[in-house]
Amino acid sequence: MHRLTIVAIVLATLIAIPAAAEAQVVVEVGKTVKVPLPRQPLIIGVEDPKVASIAILPKGELLVTGKKVGSTRIVGRDHAHVPIVMGVSVVPEKKKTKRKPKRREKPKGQGR
């Protein structure tokens, strides 16, 4: 009976602890963003390499490049086998709109 009580307390504690929020990275198609890693990874990769690619930098950072619009996750483990998980959303490239300069009209009566 004592064991059952301990198991119930442990399970209740685990259920009460909220899951850690997954980090989210947003990148435009064709762009690259630098993201700090929470820990140095032992192994890391992208679930869908058609959507995004990654490169590990020496100072505990990650370069994430958007390849096509969609969502994927970066998953890995550190040296203590603790999971590293980040959500990645690749969004369309923001188009810069060029504005035509306004023509300044000459005041009436001052033209040639």
C-alpha cells in the first residue's frame, strides 16, 4: 500500500508540471537567421530538410535557412541525452514595394 501511495504522488507531480514550451523560430524563404542553442548538441537535425536547413556554429549557435514555406522541427540531444527541440516556421519572403516618387507640380503661372 505504501508503494502505491508513492507512485500516485510521483505521477501527480509529473502531471502537474507543465511541459517546457518548445522554442519557435520564424524565417523567410531564402533567408538565414542565427539562433542560440540552449545547450551544445551531441546530435541535431531537421525533421523536414525540404523546408529548412541548419548549420552549427562554434559558439553554441545555429544558422537556420528557410528553403520553402512550411513547418518543421529541429530535434537533437545534448551530451547528457536531454532532448533539444525547436519549432521552425518558414514564411514567404516579404516583398519590398518600391514607391514611385511623387511628382512635384509646378505652381500655376510659373512654367515656361
